Amino acid sequence: MSPGPEQHGLKIDDTTKKLKKSEIDFMRLIEQQNLQRVQKLQRQRRNSKITALSLGGTVLGIYLYSMYSVKQERFLDDFEEPLKVEVPQKQ
């Protein structure tokens, strides 16, 4: 025997009224507006991701270029540390 709706605590209302044509038209209008809003938000999200990736790539490129150029510098290799001069202590 299959469980009826009353056994699960659910009530099924079979006395639903039919929707008027104006109500159906209004629902379609709201659905269209919602679809346009969702498409606009998806477009904004996609554009934000593209902007974030391009900025992140630029920052990463600048960082890697800086590390590469500093690695090539040899000016400290020829640098000789100056001799330390001892100052005589006054007694």
C-alpha cells in the first residue's frame, strides 16, 4: 500500500483556482524581467573575472620581470668591501 499524503503530514489542496489571462501575462512579464536581470549579472560577473585575470597577469608579469632583471645584475660582484678603520680608544 502506498503512503498517502496525510501520512507524511502533507496536505494537497485540489481546490486551486484557474489563473486569469492577465495574471499569466504578468507572470510572463516578471519572468522576462528576471531573465534579463540574471543575464546582466552573469555578464558583469564574466567581465569582472576577465578584468581580475588580466590585472593578476600584469602584476605577475611585472613581478617575474623584476626578479629576472635583478638576477642579471652583477654590480655587487665587483664591489669590494671597504677596510674597517679602527679608531684608537681614549684612555
